[in-house]
Amino acid sequence: EADIEVNDPLLRFFEHCPRFVALVEENDAAMAQVEAFKEGPEMRRVLERVAGTLCLPAEELNADLVQVAFLTCSYELAIRNVTSPWCSLFSEEDAKVLEYLNDLKQYWKRGYGYEINSRSSCSLFQDIFQQLDKAVEESKSSKPISSPVIVQVGHAETLQPLLALMGFFKDPEPLRADNYARQAQRKFRSGRIVPYAANLLFVLYHCDHAKTAREEYQVQMLLNEQALPFLHSNQTMALYADLKDYYRDILQNCRFEEECELPQSNSTAADEL
């Protein structure tokens, strides 16, 4: 029998962070770049092409309707492995534009757009390292590892902020409504980072033949079953002590309650962002 615990404050931290909810989740101004892209030249060309295919006046369509059709196409392909008739509405270039529209939303709502997006996940990040620390201590004292496997189940909204907190898939230039062409080779592609059944795995190794105590424990990360190179070394294996040193500030100084406290001022949400 699996011991299952519902821990929404840990895994649905975004719902329990008043600063994020007020300034990003429920703040229309936070998605200004998304709304601007919907009205921009790239989306306008997509609307015109789709309207022409449907023999409709372009003014009868908007970005939201076209995005629903595109998502219907992608859902049927992903879930049922069939090519939906909706897919025939879009060219490859249309798909790239609509992918960027979704990436913009994820970037500004769950990624690097606002610092609180990622900082709100620090309690989960710290919990992961507390569990790894516990395993190291038990190993050092020759005790059986009390939790050899820990499985946490969340959503893309759980993983995306956590990966941003760790600094992965960050582009030199922020994703904006006016730099679509320059972002063609961007790292931040939410469909690849957090696809269906996305998963992030931390693997702790005890190295019996390590030359020094610091080298005795090493760690590996896998994202969607693929080894993820660490940012501090660009290697897929790291000394556990080195990894903790690299993320020392988050581990020691990121406090969920303080990060998520609403500002006690008369400034507007737009001012805060």
C-alpha cells in the first residue's frame, strides 16, 4: 500500500502565494506582452490565412478563437494520435507563431517574466534538498535509507517555476511581443520543457571508491528522462556538495512566507511588476 499524502501548499505553491496570485495570476496587466502579441503583425497574418481557408472575413476571427482551433488539433494528435481536420487550417509557420504565443504566456506567468513566479517555488526546492540531505546523513551513519524513493505529483505549473528558479532554459533576452523573429532559437520552449507527463528526477549516488569525502556523494538530474546538464559545470553529474554551494542563496535565504507576502503600500499591481 502506497503512503499517499496530499500536500497542496508544497506542490501547488502558486495557489498559496498571495503575491503571485494578486500581482500575476489575477492581474490582467501582467500579461501585457501576451495581449500585445495577439494584436501584432505575426498573429494578424495567421488570422488572415486561417480566415481565407475558412472563407470568412478576417474580422470575424480573433487570436483566442484561432488558438482554440490550434489546441484542438494538438490535443487530438497527442491524445488520440489522429490528425484532426483542424490541423489543416495551419501552416508550419502558423504553428510556430502559435507556439510562441503559448510560450509568451508561460514565460510571463510561470517562468522568468516576474521574479515571484519562480521564487514562490523555493519551498519545494528546499524540500527536495532536505530529503537528499536526510539520505546522505543516513548513509553516512550506515542506517537504511528510510525513503529510497520519493514521488511528488504535480502539474506543469509546478515544474516550470521550479526549473526557472534553478536557472534552466533562460534566454539572454526576455520573450516579448516585439522580438518573435529574434527568439527563433530560444531555449524557453514550454512544449519541450513541460510536455504531457513531464517529470524531473533527482538521483543521489553514493560512490564507494571516492578519493575524498566531498566526492563521496554525487547527483544527477533528468528532465523528461533525459540527463540535464548542470548550469555550474555543464556536466550531467555533479558533486552534491558543489550543487548545494551553487544554490546556497536559495537554500538559505529564500523564505516562502516573506517572498509571497503582499506589499504593504499604495502602489498598484502594475507598479509592483
